[in-house]
Amino acid sequence: MANIKSAKKRIDVTATRTARNKAIRSKVKTAIKKVDAAVAANDKAAASEALKAATVEIDKACSKGVYHKNNAARKVSRLATAVNKLA
């Protein structure tokens, strides 16, 4: 356990950020699962709507620094490719 005041603060800040990042990652994963489910069901309309929502969530996570921009771009690209193959 930390004894120095600044070290105690770092522990608190890290816990707060970890919780925030975990929540954001969870939202992204849920959005991706919705797209995958729509693609598996072969539902083009639902998949494209879910893709829009997922893209927004992924972009938010990227802007908050939870995901690297290349990681976010890769996720969006893979989802878009999956949705476009339904056409």
C-alpha cells in the first residue's frame, strides 16, 4: 500500500480511469456484437443501422484515447466489409 500522498492519488485516479475505460470498451463490444448478429441473420437494414451506431461508439472510444486510431479504423473497416458483403 502506498504511503506517499501523490502515490495514493495516482491509485485513485488509475482506478477511476480503469472503470471509465472498461465501460467504454464494453459499449464498443456490445455495438460490435449487434452488427455481427444482424450480419449472421442476413438482415441488411438492421446491419447497416447497427454499423452506424457501432461506428459512433468506436470513434468516441478512439477520441477518448481508449483505442488507438488504427485499431479503431480496423474495427470499423472489418464491420463495414461484413455489412457490405450482404448486398
